Amino acid sequence: MNGPGRRVGRPRADRLRPDSGRPPRDEILCAAAELFTVRGYGSTTTRAVAERAGLRQATMYHYFTGKEQLLVELLESTVAPSLRAARRILAEAERPAEDRLWELCRADVLQLCGGPYNLGALYLLPEVRGERFLRFRRMRGELKDSYRALLGATGAAAELGGDAQALALRNDLVFGLIEGVILIHRSNPHRPLETFAEATADAALRIAGIRR
């Protein structure tokens, strides 16, 4: 995604290592994702990101204003595909809500676990509470509301008799499972991802009280 601080980049002539085939901007984001998740956001410097990307630090600043902008773009990139899927699934009102909720859970797990880095683990960083991350928080909030809308249209929700607090709790549990699944995946990343995503979606529906 293009942040507000994006600048026109220099050509690749001042790279410090062979060309990987990715544009410099993508190379920087990949390097930041790796270092933020392996070393930690606080322990990673912009110099380290530039070196990992094979670029000079001065070149990196032609693409990003600093470490915070890198984190903003990485976080938004993790939630945007799931949000697009949620909007599409919500619009398919002719399908049972239970099936659509299962599909959203599965798609979200595939998105969170499908990349080479555990970016979902960055959601809990204290820095994410800052003003710069407002757009990300809104996107994530809309995604969570989509889960709740689907859950609220299920038979399991009807059994709650209109208890809004009980519905909110079940939604928190379902959404928490999906976002926390990256930790389970990290413990055994060699599981077939499709099978893992489907099993997680099954578990989420059981938490929601849905019997399929």
C-alpha cells in the first residue's frame, strides 16, 4: 500500500547486493517484515532494514519516512485482503450465515498464516495505539464487525434471545481465536495450510455455538 509519505524512488543502481527481482520498495517491506517479527520492532533500526534489503539507508528514505511508516503499511497489508473478503461474503445474503462465517474464518487464517512472516503478532505492539495507526485500527474494527454481523445472523445467535453482551463475548472469542492462530501455526509451520485453516474455522464455529 502507498502511505502518505511515499517519495519518488531512486533507481536500483545503488543497491548493495544482487537484484532479487523485487522493486526496491517491496524489498524494503520484506526486510522490515522479517526483522520486526524475528528481532522485534523495538530492536530493529532503519539501518538494519536497509542493510537487510541490500540498500543504502539514504535510499530507503526515498521510499519510507521511517520505521513507523513501515509498520503502518505492513499491518494494513495483513488486514486489507481479509476485509475485502469479508465485504464480499457479507454481500452474499442468500447463503446461510453459518456457511459464510466459516468461509470468512478460513479465508482470514489463510491470509494471516500464508505469508513467510508472522505479521499478526505485531497487532499487539503498544505503538499501534498511536494516531498514525488509526486507519489500520478502523480496518481491523470493520473486519471484526463483519464477524459479528455474520454471527448475529446465525441460529446460534437467535438462541441467545437477543442478549447483546453474550453475542459480543462469542464474537470476541471467535475473533480472538482467528487472530491468535498465528502462534499455533508458528509452533508447527509445516502443517498443510489448507487443512489447518479449515480445522480452525471448524473450531471457531464450535466456539460460536454453531453445529454444522
